[in-house]
Amino acid sequence: MTHAYAPGRPTLRGVSLDVAPGEFVAVVGENGSGKTTLARHLNALLPLQSGELAVAGIDAGDPTRVWELRRACGMVFQTPENQFVSTLVGEDVAFGPRNFGAGEKDARLAAVRALADVGLAGFERRDVHTLSGGQQQRVALAGVLASDPDVLVLDEATSMIDPQGRDELVRAVLRARSERSTALVWVTHDMELAARADRVVVMRAGAVAAAGVPAEVLSDRALLESAGLEPPLATRVWEGLVRRGAACGPAPVTVEGLVSALCD
Amino acid sequence: MRSSVGYVWVDSPLHRAPAAAKLVGLLVAVALVVLASSPVELALAAFGVAALVAASRVGWRAALRSLWGLRWFLLVVLCMNALFFSASDPLLSLGPVRLTLAGAAQGARIVARTALVVVLGTLLTATTRPQQLTSGVRDLLRPLARLGVPTEAAALAVGVTVQFVPTLLRESRQLMRAQALRCGPASSGGIMRRAVSYVRLLVPVFVSAFRRADELSVAMEARGYRIDGRPGRPGGENRP
């Protein structure tokens, strides 16, 4: 897949990516590397200029199936408050299901269920502006989950919220993924989050620079630096220990892995 | 407890009244205020508005807050009318500037009407939650749907606009603080300095508003909204 916002200046260059049902894929890369453009293609928010893209078996190049694709592939954006269409939580969450053809009662039930799924049961009558950033982002997540998507795309969805809100959102997303077998494409700068994925895709200058399991990709400092990134904290600590001769062997990429490696 | 868009959390007959009725009432009251021209008519209108403020139990401070923010604008309107409205029987004359009684009376009428309309508008938002307001707009527009008017889209536009008000207010306050830290408070200094400060503030506020609107439209599209199809209906009164 290739995409250019201006002629002769491609933002995506021959990107090729497969995501299996239920798989968690983290997409990392510096600003301007094409991550958001890729994410928007998955939701058919950009016209397919060249190449092929199928999401949940739906051809993204077929304009007659755009809404079918958007129901099958939900997207959560960076800034929670820029996604709300209503001040009322329940109203906002029911917006998606209504657009995708659900009746009033079904849309209401879907909203109640989705809010419970993200740990916000009983928040239907709350004003979105009275919620914390993390809660707002979980409302945005519920607004997507209410349509029961097969694929969930999160575009830097944790970058505008505090660490507690981030943890709450991550827990909610991973719970939804395990309960619904939803495939997860998470665009992020958070290397600790990427380390929890099944697979990490590194974007560099609009192309996929590398893709593989976190243990391989996130411990490759040269690769990450060439993509404007740095390894996760656990890997950096391990590298420091190796330099001082206090550790040897493959670098862990998660704090849990680091603790295990140190205890062993 | 008070919401950031001006709703005052007390119980009153005005709070309990349906939003659609309040919107119609506002339109009628504004029409009456605009039509009032004699001092007696304006005094009656002012008495009516004062009675509404008392009935709403929102308090005079909350009811007059927006008016206080407009005091300089209203003063300018009064002065402009007093000095430029009429050329006959001037009390004072200085070149093209002529202070006249007729001009002062016209200025006072306009100021009184504007002030009453502002207080009425403030009362509506102080006694009606944003989602009730959206719902009221939808209820009022519903008959027009039979004529093919996209009423859902209009109600959605109102809801989205209302939804963005607290965000934009918060952002404006942050920008004002940032500007005050670097250049001193916008409310200090001469008129020119204040004007420049406010213009300097308006540009980033508008840029931010457009950016947010753009992000929202993308998010709405991603959630299946289409203007030509079956749009969503946020803001309903009895929904979850």
C-alpha cells in the first residue's frame, strides 16, 4: 500500500502488513513515519490510492462497503474530548451503534454493555466533562466497542492521559481483546506498551523497517535508533548492566522480564 | 455544584420546564424585548426578566455574569449613539461629534434591550443542561423533518457545538494565562494594548477550534456518521 498527501511525496511507501484475528500488533515509529496514515487507512478514512487492503475480509477499496468496514474496524483517537458528540456519556457511546443501523433500544443496550466492559458501568448519565482523561478515553473506547468491531485501531490513544488513566485504558483494551477476540492495532510511542504486543511493527519514513516479536525488535538498539526510537526501560537497564559486566544474555523488554532475568 | 457551561444546579420551576418550551419562551421574550421601545415598555420587560431571574433561583450574580463581561461593549454602544446618532439639537458639539438627547435615549434603549436579551440567554443556559438543550432543539425541529429538512443533522450540530463550549473555554483560559505570563494580563494597559492582546488571543483560539472540529469530524466518520444517511441522535432525553 502506498499513500501520498501531495504528489511525489509519499507518506506510505509499499507498506505490507498482515494482522491475524485476535492478534495484538503495536505500530511504533517517530512522528511523520506514516503510523497515523496507516491507521486511518484501516478505517477507510483515507482513499486507497494504490495497493490492496482488506480489513476483516472487507475490501477497503470498495466505496460501497465503507460503512461495513467502519463497523468491523473501530478506531480510538489521541485526544478523548475531540471524539465526543454529546456531553452525556450514554448518548455518546450509543452514537456508533445508531449510525450502524441499531434501533434505539439496541443502541442503548449496546452502550450499557460497552460501558460495563470498560469498567464504567452506571456512567450513562454522567457528563463527559466531569470525567478524568483516562475515563474519557475509556468512554471513547466504549463508543467503539459498542459496535462490536472485529478489529480495534488505537492511534496514540494513551499519549494525552496520565499514567493511571493509561493503565486503566490498557487494561480495558486488553480485557476487551481477550473477551471478544478482537484484533488490535495499537499505534504508540510507548515502548513499554509495545513490549506487551504479540508483534511489533517499526515504521521508518513511510515504510515498514522491521516487524517481529517484541523480544527481537525492541532489543535491537541500532534498528530502533535508525527509526528515531529508543528501547523500553527494561532493555535500557539491562544494557547498562551488561556494560558494567553485571549481566549477560538476551535483553528483556518488559519490567517483568527484567525482574525474572535478575532473579535467575 | 456548577457545570462549566453555566448550568446552575438548583431546583426551580424554570429548571423543571421542558427545554423546548424554554426555547420557545426565549424566542417570544426576545421578540417582546426587541419590540419594546418606550421607557414604560422597557421597564415592564425588565420587571418581567427580573421576575424570571427570581423564579429561576439561580441568583443575581449568575444571571448577570455575562452582562458584566459585556459592560465595556455596552458602554461603547451607548457613547456611540449619544455622540453620533443625531445632528439636531446638540447639547455639545465638537466637529462631527454631537452629543444629543435623542442619541443618548437611542443608546439607552439599545443597551437596555441587549442587556435584557443577554440575561434571558444566560437564564436559559443556567436552567437547562446542554443535553436538554440539544433535545429541545430536536423536538422543535421535528415537524420540519416531514418537509425534508435535515433536522437530525441540525440537532447534532447544536449538540456538538454545546459539547465543545467547555473545552474551548478551558483552552481560552489557558491561552490567556500563558499570554499573561509572557506579556502581562490582557485586561491591563490602554485600549490599544488590550485590543492587540485580545486579537493575539483570538488567533490561537480559532486555530484550535478548527483543529478540534477537524479531529471530531474524522472521529464521527470513523463511528459511521454520514450526513446523507442515517445519522446518530445524541442528546435524547430518556436515553441511557
